[in-house]
Amino acid sequence: MNRVLDHLGTQYPIIQSPMGFIARSQLASAVSNAGGMGIIETSSGEIEQCMEEIRKMHDLTDKPFGVNLALLFLRDEAMIDMVIDEGVKFITTSAGNPAKYIDRLKRHDIIVYHAVPTAEMAMKAVGAGVDGLIVEGAEGGGFKNPEEVSLPVLLQTIRDQTDIPMVAAGGIVDGRGMAAAFSAGAEAIQMGTRFVSALESPVHINFKNAIVDSVETGTVVLNKKSSPCVRALKTERTMAIHEAGVMERSVVFGDILDLYFGGDMESSVGLAGQGAGMISEIKPVKQIIDETVDGFFEIAGRFAAMSQSRAF
């Protein structure tokens, strides 16, 4: 039995990443309706708007959906109250210690998965009582641990220390990545950049095209010696930041809406993962999910045949 799928209550063990400003009802409902787990973000810090997006989800889908609590940006417990009152049953937490809210969430039968970039942080989350982990490899876009650990290494290292359910995140865009993650101990995947480029994604076509046009070396990790450390698409601006070695926090947040929704790719840093290099087409969410599932089972079938015959 797939424990993550049991926790999600969805058709498929595929979760949409909680990208700030992007992971709202338009995209999240499309993912839920296609059999995955749509997630509403809070990392934008626009708490009132995010609350409204949660309410919209009830009108856009009758399937399960979740909410990410970016703990660093929670000013009070209003969002905690909101997810409880709205009957949300799956929460991911990030950017902070989940221990502060875990007991209250669990009292309301809410499943909690915490995002971790290292085995040490994973074990702290396990100790806090989370139900599962979102294991974030260095391949993923957005906010990163400056000490880069690839997803396969991280999954196996954590699995050696605990049997807790794991969701693999970072550089996964299709069934091949899903199969690789499962072979390393995951029971589900989380995709961000793949869904950012989807037809239903609210971002500007320029951003989607930049992802489609990217190559495997088309992203760069910025600000390793300061905070926030992020992985973003290579542009003139991000390469200048990379050469400088440091950037102000305002560079990420200041004009990001002009990039995401205005299409000015030099106005800020376009957060994206290395998987962008494997995305060659803008597709509807349902097609992305269906092809990912089909690709996974094709590979799983080949492995099953090899195992049965004991022949490579």
C-alpha cells in the first residue's frame, strides 16, 4: 500500500509545489481535478489573498487539495484557523519548525508533511511528529540549502535513518523522474517547474517559454553565501548576480510580479529547477499528469519483468 497516497486521498501520488504567487486556485484546482494534489501557497506573504484562494478551491474542485504553511511568513495563527475551519486535511510546512503547530493540526486530523533539504532536518521533523517529508533535492527551483545535496542521495540517506513516508521534490518532470524517485525510497513526487509551464499556470507566456527554451544547464544557484539562496533561470540579470556572488533579499521579492505576470524576464529572478531543461512543450495539467503516470508504469513494468526473469 502507498502510504502517501493514503494520506493524500487523491488518485495519483503527485503533488504540485507551493510556488509563491503562482500556486493559487487556478493552477491548484487543475491539478486536483486531474487526480493530483493541488496546493495553495502562503510563501508570498499575501495571507488574505491566499485565504481567498482557499475559499475559491471549494467552487473549482470537489477533489482533495492542500495548503502549504510557509512558517516564516505566518504573522499569527489566522492561517492555521483558516485551514481548520475550511476542512483542509493535508498540509505541507516549510521555512521553519513545524513543532509549534503540529499538535493543534493533528487534533483536527490534519496530515502534516514537512519540507526538508538535509537528513539532519528530516530527523528533526520526524522528532516533531510530522506524518511525512517533502524531500527537496538541490535540483529543484526556488529557495535552496546552500550546501547542495542531490535528490537521489538525499532520499537514500534519509531512508537509511527512518521509514517515514517521503515525497521526492526537485528536477522531476515526468514518469522517468518519478520511477527514479520511487526506486530511491519515495512514495510520491512533487513537481513545481513542470506545472509552472503548464497551460493552466497563471504566469506570463514569456516565463513559460523561458522554461521550455531552457537546457539542462539553464539554471543557476544564487546567493550561496547569504540568504535567500535560490535556484533560478539563467538570464543576464541572474548571471550578473552570480558573478557578484551576493544579492539583496529585495531582488527576489521586489519585482517578481513583473516577471511572473508581466513577462519581463530581467525584472527579477525567475525561480525554476534543473528539470526545466527536460521540458519542451507547454501542456495542459491533465496531460502532464497522465503522461507522468503512464511513463512511470511503463518503466515499472520493465523492472518487474527484469526482476521476474532475473536478467538485465
